[in-house]
Amino acid sequence: MRTRYAIAALLLIPLADAIMLVFVAGEIGAVPTVLLVVLTGLIGMLLVRAEGRHTLARIQQKAARGEAPTDELLDGALLIAAGAFLLTPGVVTDALGFLLTIPPTRYPIRTLLKKYVVVPKLDERTGGFVTGGVWTGGFPNGGDGGQFGGGSVGSDGGEGPFDGGNAGPFDGTGGEQSDDVYDVGADEYRTKDDE
């Protein structure tokens, strides 16, 4: 479904460029339109080059401090896209290239890209580790013989430390169950005083 939208956007951008070029050429003439497109492309490439150097310096500074340069890497990717837009002749692509090049407009785009594309994709790939939605209680799926259950870690398939996934002091298999604690469900316990 997303691929369809991406293909449609890639087809609409050249169409919008052609329409805008015809409109601008009708208003100011063909030669000034060509000069405008060439001039915006050259100015844009100089801006991309300057911003790229600045971004590379920030990446090196963060790496020297031992920090992950996540925002700077996204800026670098946006600057690469800006360069591609600015090299493509057209008014619309030049406008998109300038939006991605200039920091006051690039930073909100980077924030939106990070929030709606990068973090959800990383969260999907890492099982919730990026946003902190990781599984913290026993093994996922109740220890039903997944990756660690069913004796895959143990040598002979017998009872091992990873079998069952929920072995603990309150389920009757991992040790003595206290007389004053009752298992009433996953991660919920009550005492005699609660009755």
C-alpha cells in the first residue's frame, strides 16, 4: 500500500515540474526560465555542500564524545535527497531541495521523519526496544517452546532453566509457594489480607 503512494508521488513530482515550467516560461519567457532553473540549481548545490560540511563536522564531534549521531545522520540523508532534487531541472524539485537544505525547514522535516518513519520501523525490527515497549515478564508467548522453550537450550530436552518460560516462586514449579500468596493471573498476586 505504501509503495503505491511512493510511486504516485514520484510520478506526480515530474508532472508538477513540467506544469510549473510551462507556467513560469509563459510568464517570464523561455530563456529567463532556463537561467532561473540553472541558477537555483547552482545556488542550491553550494548550500548543500556547506550544510554537508557542517553536518559532517557535527557527526565527528558527537562520535568523538561517544554519542550516537542520529539526528546528524538523518540530516545527511535529507541533504542527499536535497542534492538529488536540486540537480533535477524544475521549479518544484528546486523548491523541495531548498526545503530540505535550509536548517529552519529541514529540522521540522527531520523531526516528523524520525517520529513517523524511523522510530516505528526500528521499533518493529527490535520488538519494541527503541520506544521501551519491550517484553519484561518471563518469556513472550508464555514460554510455549519458542526460541528458548522446549529444551532448545538444554542438552537433552528435559527440564532446564528456560523451559516453560514462567518458572518462578509463585507458579508451583520454581520453588515453594508461600501459603499467604495466591496466583490470580499473569503478574497479579494477592495475599490473605486482601480477602
